[in-house]
Amino acid sequence: MTPLTLGIDHLSLTVSDLDKTISFFTECLGWKEVGGKPDYPSKFISDGNSVLTIWQAQTDTPISFNRKTNIGLHHVAFKIPTEEALNDAFAKIKDWPGVNVECSPEFSGAGPKVHFFINKPGGNRLEFAYDPR
């Protein structure tokens, strides 16, 4: 059977601080703003391959997602082209203000995929991965 879909058009994340999140993606990761809805408020960002919609939570007391107890998005994983690029990305990301490193570059399971996890400013869990296969 041929799938009815062509992949993911975009992924949306709700965040506690829209500006800090956009700054992380654009200034740290090199993404570009490609639109948004100021009245929501939201911004659309892209790395040229993927598009994220970043939505501002509309509460002063947002509830953080717990990947072990909540239903919802566990994490977003981004492909990195080489292991060297993965290590370079980690070196830049690990000291970014508001980033919490969950694990440094390591094998995913028995490998050969290498990855690392962080919580970006505002808390969403992100994975960066290089897979030589």
C-alpha cells in the first residue's frame, strides 16, 4: 500500500518563552525565521529542510512536559551530517544560556548511531543525531 502522506509538513512546539526559543534556533543553530502569527503569538522557523512552528504558551505558570508520565511529543530529533559536525554542534549548544545537557555525544544503543540530548531554553527535549548507515 502506498502511504497517504509525504512526510511531516511542520512540527509545532509550545514554549514558555518565544523569544529565547527563537534566539536559540536562529543564533545558536543557524535557522531562519520564515513567518509567524504575531496575534497568536507564534513564529515559523526553518533549517532549509524542516519547519517548526513555535507557539508562546498563554499562561504565567506553564506545566513542563514529563516524558515518562505525559502523553505528547517525547522529543524532536535533528539529523547531523557527520560525527565531527555532531561534536561541533554539541560544543556550541552545551554552553548556550538556558540549555540543559541530558547526555553528551554517545552511541544510541549499540551504535553505530551517535547522538546527544538536551533540553533547550524553555524545556523542550531535543536530540541531535548522526547515523553513518
